[in-house]
Amino acid sequence: MRAILELIRIIAILSILGSLMGTSVKLIYAGFGINVDHTGGAWLAGLSILTLLFVLYRNKLQFSGFYKGAGKEKLPKKLVIL
């Protein structure tokens, strides 16, 4: 049951924080007069947001969730600087 709750939590984090970050990136580009809809830049921004959320989850958020099992460890320092 705890694993299912943790999966729901991960989906909520990705959808809520991802959409907020995506909207803020679109607003920043719109401020410069650039439309990133239907371009390769939108995919690149989305990929970078997902990468950032993955690192944030693995290094900080996984330790405050519902799942208390084994396999919870931070990413190596050589891989990421946070």
C-alpha cells in the first residue's frame, strides 16, 4: 500500500511542479517575445524540467515520502552537484 501511495505522490510531484515550471518557462520566453509552442525548444525545456525534478526527488524528496523500504539512496556526487 505504501508503494502505491508513493507512486501517486511521484505522479503528483511531476504533474504539479512540472506544469508550474513549464508555465514559468513559457512566460519567461513570452516576455522576450519568443513563442516556443510546437518547436524543438519546448521538448528541450520539458526534458530539462523532468531531469531537474528527477534529481530533486532522488536527492531530497524520496526521504520524506510514504515508502520506507530499502534502496533509498542519493545520487552520486560525481553525477550531480546540488
